Amino acid sequence: GAERQVLDGDYAEAVALAEQRQNSFWSVDENALRWPLIRAAASLLAGCARLTELLETRSWSAGEMIMAYAQGTEEDGEPWCVLDTLHRHMERLYAGLGSTPRLDQIVGKARQAYTAVMHRLAEHFGDALVRSQFQVSEVTQQINIFREQVAPRVQRGKVAYFWTDALRFEMARELLAGLAEAAQTTLIPALAAIPTLTSVGMAALLPGAERGLGLVEVGGRLASEVNGRPLRVRRERVEYLAQRGGYTVEVFTLADVLKPDHTVRERVGRAQLVVVTSQEIDSIAEQRVPYLARSVMDDQLLYIKRALRNLAGLGVDTFVITSDHGFLFGDELASDMLIDPPGGETVKLTQRVWVGRGGTTPPACLRVKASEVGIGGDLEFVFPKGLAGFRIRGGADPYCHGGLSPQELVVPVVVAQMTPAEAPLAPVAFSLTMERPRVTSRVFTVAASYTVTGLFDVASRRVRCVARHGSEIVARAVAAAYGYDDRTGEVALEKDRANYITLMMTKEVTRGHLTVYLVDPETEAELASLKHVEVEIAI
């Protein structure tokens, strides 16, 4: 079967077979999840094999690699960052499945291939950056995002500027795939400020950063400087922006705009520039609970979508969504990938970067002065090459950033204009049923369908299916008998044809009751619900 094909290296056949099974097979047991997992692993292995070959075909410049990573090449249409998406999906599906020797082997093989090719890519990319002296003319720099993308648009209408901590390039690409209602969208890569740490990247998104971004030591801690003003934390960045903008700025957290109350609505109404900050991905991923971090990443894309829709309803014309840095989130590093830090006068040390003065430069590391990467101040940076990391207190963390891989350094710049969603012409009645409204394992199936009751016909509708425990989403769709889109998690329903949707628990709930919902992906309107579904999962 498909599992054997993956282990034998017949990836295209395995993908085709898994797709066929995923779309024709439904069952309440965990088999339903096997097919999307096998498909993701086989696609990842095939992509890794292609990229391994491509990297060795010629010498790549840093600019060429960024464009290939973000947009693909003539030889290979798929952007290289798709491998990060496939890896993220595979890990999420694997976390929800029971372990079997065959599946463990497949995931192990895919992880190994992904780590190996990303290590090579990061090595090549680091070398290319050094060759170009960190000047990459093909790609805009993060310090120019405000001046190039935000400032001109604020003159013409109300703009929302999203600072999303750790929104990796491939995640922004997935976000756009789910924005059917946006009138116009563009996604371009930008080169993040170095090193790829939150305090540096967030400062780079401010007005004035293009005239000079510095790194200084304030009270033994690292602080970014914009226009000579040290900025360490969100509050200081927000104060700086309010004073610098030259127009009315209102700053919110993502939570504020998910359910905007009267005050939030008023503030959005009077602002010319609405800034939305979000730290969920980075703060939860840094707590070292990988399965939780992976489900937060999926949730975050949905929440950003909902925030866009709410703000569009409050009169925001244009959205600019970007990030401070990306991240690496693979396997824990093997001991031979860990390097003793440089010593010397250390101002900051993370797994992926040492910031300080003096010390030694360990083998397989790269040392640069701040001035060589366009940063003010007299500090120096040492980076491990490839995916290697420094030994730090608490041990290696699979989630990290700070270094020079494309995953960390290429940040997304999304510009979107939203059109308000239109109500469908025909009255449509949706229904959700379960054979027995009871959940006894982490995977369960519901039947969804709709009928048209008016004169106008609606041949198919896209929906999202989730389950809530109280107000929290605790399960989401991962497969369906037909029409499941694994980029957006949405499911197509055809008129008068039931679809069996498999949901997987993403949060630990072992007792109590759930409500399953069908939701309109564009308006977030509830289309149908199934209440009082009992949960009895044996631990």
C-alpha cells in the first residue's frame, strides 16, 4: 500500500493513492487521518529530493535563493517554502494519531530528509549572504516596509498594520489561500533585520527604521535603537509610533479586534492607522510544548482572518500584514549539531545567535560586526552555520529563531484589500448529524449536508467545521469524504449530497460536552450546530 511505497521511495504513487483514499474513505477510527499524513510525508520527501538536487546544480546567489524560496524557480514551479508547510502539516497530523511502527518509520524518514535538506539550504544561504556582503538587491528590506508599504497608503485611506510575531513566510502564504473574499492581495518576501530576534524585528517595522536601526546594551540587556531612541518592549515601540506617525494611530492586540467592543469600534473609527500586535505564536512556542504550539499556529491564521473581516466591517480599506522574524521548528538537535558558545563579553545568547564582544569564533560558525549587516552599534554577532545551535541553559529547543536560515530571515509582506462578503441569493438549510452523539477517541466523524429551499440554485458551498468546549475550539476538520482543502481546513459541500467530515481533537478534553459547528469561512456566521455531544475518552 501507500506506506510501503513511501518507504520504497515511490513518492508520486504514494501521494496519488493517499489522495484517492482520503477522498473516498471515511471512518470513525484513526484510519481517516492516516491518508492525509501519508500524503503530506510523501509530498515532503519528494520535495526534499528535488531541492537536494537543485541546490547542487549551480551556485545560487542569496537573492535567487530568497525568490526561489518565496515564489519558485523556472526549473521547479513550487516555492521551496512549501516544504515548511508540508512539514508543519505532517507534524500536526502525526501528533493527533496513535503510533504504529510503519507510520513512525515514514515520519522518521520524512523528518530526516527535511532536516538534511534545510541544513544544506541554510549553509548555502549563509555563504551566499557573506559573498554578497549581506546586500540583496532583489528583495526589499524589513526596515523599508513602513516607508514603502504603509506610509503611502495611509495618505489614501484607513490602513491596518499587523505586527505578527513569528508569522513565517509559508504561513502568510497559507493565510492568503484562505482569503477568498479579499478583492486584491499581494505577498512579497522581505529580508528581516539581523539577528532575527523579536526586539530587533519589531523595531525594524517602525517608521524611521530605514534611517538607522541600532543595537545597544541597556542595563545589561539588548535593546534596539530607532533614530537614537532605545526600544526594548512593546509599550516603548507603541509610544514611539504614536509620537512619530504624524497621523492618528490606535494600537490593539489581536484579541481586542476579534470581538471588538464599543470602545474598540470608536477607536478604530477615528484612527488613520490601526496597528494590531500579536505575540501568541512566539510566546506559546517558546514554552516548549510542541503539539500545543502547532495547534496555536493553525488557530492564529483563522484569528487573523477573522480580525481582517471585523476591521474591514469597521471601515479599514487596506491591510499590511508582516512579521518580526520566522522560525525553525524541526527535530531536537542531535548532540553533534550543538556548539559551545564563543564566550567573551556576552550580551545575549540564544540557540541560534550570540551577541556580544570578543570571545572566540567556534568552527562552523560565522562572525559579523553589526555594521557589516547594516546595524548601528559596536556589537558583534556569531551564528552557527546551517541548522546547528549553541549549547544553552535548558537544552536545545526544536522551536528557535535568531539565525540566518531562510525560514528565520525571509519575512512576509502581505497587502490585502477586503470587500465585504455578500449574502447568498438562495435560502440554504444546513444540517449536522452524528450516528451517536458521543466522542470516545481523539478522532470522530460528523455528517454535513445542505439543501436549497429557494428558486436560485447553489451547486456547492465551502464550510469550516469545528467543535467547541465552552468558548474554546478543541477540534477541527482534518479530512472529509470529498472536497477537503488541507491548506485552509475548509470543506466543500455539494447540494443534497452528504459529506462525512473527520475532526481531530487539538486540545485535551476527556470529559464533558462539545458543540460541533458548521461555519461560513468568509463571514464566520454559524450555519448549523450539533449540541450536547458527550465526550468520554479513556486516558
